[in-house]
Amino acid sequence: MFVGVARYDFLVPGSTSLKDKRQVVRHIVGGLRTKFNAGVAEVDHQDLRQRGAIAVSCVSESSFHAKKMLMEMERYVRNQYAIEVLGATVEVMSPDDA
């Protein structure tokens, strides 16, 4: 069993309020959950109107598949028109790593 975890820090340049940003974040989070059946959460910058951070996780039977899923999720996030991704961190772990 392998667990993949990724974090995406991004900018929402068109956001003029927290409500605008939350709408964009909800859209991305919902899309990731629906399309990839992954665990997704907003993890940082909740009180800033133009910054955001989300984390995703997936579980797979192979390291290759976990990495592939994370790469597809990153591509999905980067293709969102309303945001500019500032940074991404990706990690795949196995129980043997602990």
C-alpha cells in the first residue's frame, strides 16, 4: 500500500474578497473529489483573500499509480483558469517508510 500526498499553494489574482476566493477553492476541491475520488482539504491561508493552499491524498497499490494520480491532480489544479500555482510539493510514502 502506498499513500500519496500533495500540497498546492496558489494565488487567486481576481479575488476581491474572501467570498470570491472561497468560491474558487470550493470549485477546485469539489472537482478533485469528484474526478479523482481523493481526499482534499483547504489547509492554509483561509483568512487571506488572494492566497490559498490545498492538500490532496490518495491511496494506491503501487507507488507508480500513486505518483500518476498525483501528477493528474496537479495538472487539474494548474489548468484552473482562476488561479496561479505558486508551488507544489508531492510525496509518496509506504508503510515501510515509517
